[in-house]
Amino acid sequence: GAVVSQHPSWVICKSGTSVKIECRSLDFQATTMFWYRQFPKQSLMLMATSNEGSKATYEQGVEKDKFLINHASLTLSTLTVTSAHPEDSSFYICSARDGSGGAQPQHFGDGTRLSIL
Amino acid sequence: GQNIDQPTEMTATEGAIVQINCTYQTSGFNGLFWYQQHAGEAPTFLSYNVLDGLEEKGRFSSFLSRSKGYSYLLLKELQMKDSASYLCAVTDSNYQLIWGAGTKLIIKP
């Protein structure tokens, strides 16, 4: 149980392109989903917390106009990196929490490796 | 401020036992998680402790002492595939998850 599917796994695109990443909870309803970014050999960095049906909460320093998050249903959240540039190249990982209980573990998708040329 | 400390790197021998410590100072406490992350992959959930004591799950065990702000992850009968980073994370009073930087565990034959 508690499977999270993230799509696509790899993206390579030109600078200036917008890239959309999908995160789905397959066998549970996720009131809250999280988006992380991880640079090589560094810690996970929380970018934003996404609640179904409401605006995402962004961490300090994360541009909400650049990283658009939509959580339209209890099983799907999307992250769109708008006008991506080489410095946006990173490993993006989503996670979802089962139900509304804050003490539930986050279950992670497999991540999306984004490379901007 | 909120802080989670764990060693940056540890080395152990295949077949042995290793203990990875985690200490935390957070505003409130609603549970502690351990995750495993292999290089280039997303984290996977290992364990959850909210009450004091030891939780055993196969070769992996996790211990918590709330009064000391301390936890450890114990890995027995180490296998080469256990080489990974181990992340300690604490849920604070607002149910925000605070992440440690992770401990890179290197297993040698």
C-alpha cells in the first residue's frame, strides 16, 4: 500500500521551456502533498506544501510564480517549472501523506531528474 | 530554532551491526521517522516512533527517548545493499516535518 507515482522520471529540455511534473497517490487519498528538490550530495529541500483544493504554501526563497503547484484532487498534484533555466536542473521529488493525520509518514514518488540545457 | 543532528558519514562491515544516532531540538514533538535513500533515488520509509522505546522491524530497529531528544536506527546483519543515506525526520507541534541532513552509510566487504 501507500504507492506514489511520479511522472516523468527524466526530462531533458532547452532553456526557456516549461516542464510539468505529476505526482499521484495510487492507493490512498492524499490531502497533503509535498514537493522537494535535491541537488547532488545535498539534503532534501522542501519547496512547498500542497493541500487539496487550496493554494500551496511555499518555503522561503522559493518563487511561487516560477514553480506553479496545482492540487486539484485528492490523488493528484502537479508542479510546473516555468521558463526553466540551467540552474533549475535538479532532482525533484514529491511525497504524499495518507489522510489528514500529521503523524502519518510521507511516501515518496521515484523523483524526476530535470536537466535544462 | 529547530535542529536535527546526525553524523554525516559512517562506515561498517558486511555482516556487522551499526547504530546511527539522531538528536533533535524542535518546537514540540509528534513523532520521529527514519527514511532510507539510495544514491539517485527517492527516500523510502523505514520506521516511525512516537512513544519511548524500541520498535523492531526485521533487521532494522528504531529507538526513541523523548526526554533526551534522541533516537537511533540499528541495522543488524549488514548487507552491501544497505549502503545508503539514512534520514532522520521529526514532526513538530505544527505537524511540520523537520529533516536531518542524513547519514551516509558505507558498507565494506
